[in-house]
Amino acid sequence: MADGYVRSVYIQLEPLIVNATITNTQGNELSVEVELSSITVESEVISGILLSAEIELSAFTTTGTLAQSSGNALSVSIALPSLKVSGLLETILREILSTFCMNTRNSGLTSYDNYNFNSFCKFNGKYFGATSGSISLLDNDRDDITNIDFELAVDLSDVGVDKLKRINDIFMNMKSDGDYELKISIDEEDEYIYQFKDDEWKLHMSKVKVGKGMKGSNIKISLINKSGSDVELDSLEATIETLSRRT
């Protein structure tokens, strides 16, 4: 049962087949007593949260117009009144966990998507993650058959200078066994992407010559692997030129 506040939900009902008794007739005008049973409806109100409701509908009397008659079969057009109903709400909650890893030297955070383990352990030299229903060995380069991609970002910053800046070069001491991208974001508006291919797994210095038209106040640099390639980054350094203008 859900406690706390109640969220309003738009629910579309399927067409209902009801039992009805004609209580009075006058020409084509009918008084009809309609019997409605309980119905069950479901609606997703939040990502991952399924709302189900068992609703009891009371019988009511209304008027309708006889559309056609054939023997004992009647076709009746009935306008249903507005219904105010109450029901018992039950929620089915899927485990939605956030996993972070902190570099204790510089307080840098790494977040993991689709990593809904509630606990971890090391056993016989191997690492395991546990959920409420399973235990997984954490030693694969793939998530089942899906490549594991990452984005390493140096967060948006004015590098302590409140004037326009231009990046001239970026130096990365790294090794990689496949494709990767370097993405530079300026003031959360313009993005510049440089693509690389490196299949020699050894530590080396890579230099990125940045386009001269790129300038702004705040800069963010991201390293992104492609198709699950492995990348080890030892250091990243950018040469930044400070301009005289603030805007």
C-alpha cells in the first residue's frame, strides 16, 4: 500500500459490457438501471513505478434513447454520468539504485548506469555485486552482450579566470585498444568532437590540436570510448589562452 501524498493519474478505461434493466419506457425514452462490477486498471505514474487500482463501481439509474429494436434485442444509447470513485492503490516498485565510486585523492566521482547492486564484496580475489534476487561476478568487459561505454569529464569550469578563453592544445598521456572521442563543450552551448582510433595498447602521449574559433568563458572536456573500447588515462592537460575581453 502506498503512503504519503496521492498523485492524480489519467486512466483510460476500455469499453465496458454491462447488464442493464429497463425500468420505465415512454416512446423512445428509457429509464435504465445499469449494473457495474469492479474493474482493475493500471498506469505508470513514475518511471519504474506501476500503479494498480481495484475500483468498485456502484449501480446507477440513468435515461437513454432507443436507437433500434429487433425482436428482444435492443440497442440503447446511454450517456454515463461522471463517476467519482475510490480504490485501494498498490504500487510495484522496481529497485532503482544509484552507484558511485569516489577517488579519495581528488574527490572525483564516477557514476554507473544500470548497475542496480545493493551491496558488493570481494571473495577469493574476485568482486561480486548482489541484488535482492541474484549475485553477479564483476569481471566482464561487457554487460551480458552489451558493450560497456563510459564518459570521463573534467567538469565545466572558468579555470579561475572571468574572461574569455581559448584552448590551443590538449595533451593526453593514455593508452587505448580502440576508438574514442574527445568532446569539448563551451559555455554549455557549443560542442566540438574529435574522433580517434588507437589499437596499440601501450602508454603514449596524444596531442589534440584544437580549432582556433573555439572560445568562451566556461570549458568542459570529456573523453568518451566507442564500441566498448578500453581506455586508460594517466593525465590530461590543456593549454589555455586568456583573452582580454569578458564577453
